[in-house]
Amino acid sequence: MRKRLRLEDLKPRHLALGAGGLFLLSVAVTLIVLAASVGRRPAEEAAPQTPPSTSEPAVGEVGAVGRLGMQDFLLEAPEAPPQPRVHLFRERTPRWSEEQVRRFWVPVDEAVLRILRRENDRRTEELLREVP
């Protein structure tokens, strides 16, 4: 009976070797593809350019298909969709007056104490509900 290979059974050294092997394989494949595309570029440029035909190939007839280069597979970055504009309900003021600050300002220590009181009250209610 064969023992199944599981990822949990592998040692970190084996995982590192596997990851390194995959990296080297991907580098080799990339270099082969690049070498093949660079090697054929001068032959394409030396070939005489024929004007594109305006007639469609007949059914069953194979049209002349050019070779694709690496540039043919690169996609342009899409433009970001326009962001919706922000509609303010009042005019933006560069500075707030003392009165405006007093109306809306909450000292940090008061805000923290309010949150702690609310949480303590909730926990106390929960605890008292569980008592028979």
C-alpha cells in the first residue's frame, strides 16, 4: 500500500526546495519564450511588407496570418471609472468659529468613558439575566 503525500507531512526544507524549483522552472520557461520571440524579430523586419488585402478570404481558404509577438499580448491598463462627485449640504468653511467647535466638540476622555459605561451596563445586564 502506498503512503499518500500530504502537505502537512512535508518539512520546511522540502517546501522551500519545491518553491525554489517552481521558481526556476518559471524563469526557464520565461527565458525560452523571450529568446524565441527575440530570435525571430529580425527575420520579420527583413521580410518585405505587403499591403493588407482588402478582400476577405473565401470560405475554406486560409488567409495569411502574421506571427504574434510579446507586444500583442500586453493589455493596456483600463481607465478608472469616474468617481461620483461629493455633494455638500453646506459650503465648506476654511476655519471653524469657537461657537461651532463648542457645539460639536466632545472631549476624548468623555467619549471613552461613555463607551466604557455603556459596555459595562450591557455586561452587567447580561450577568444579572443569567442569575436565577
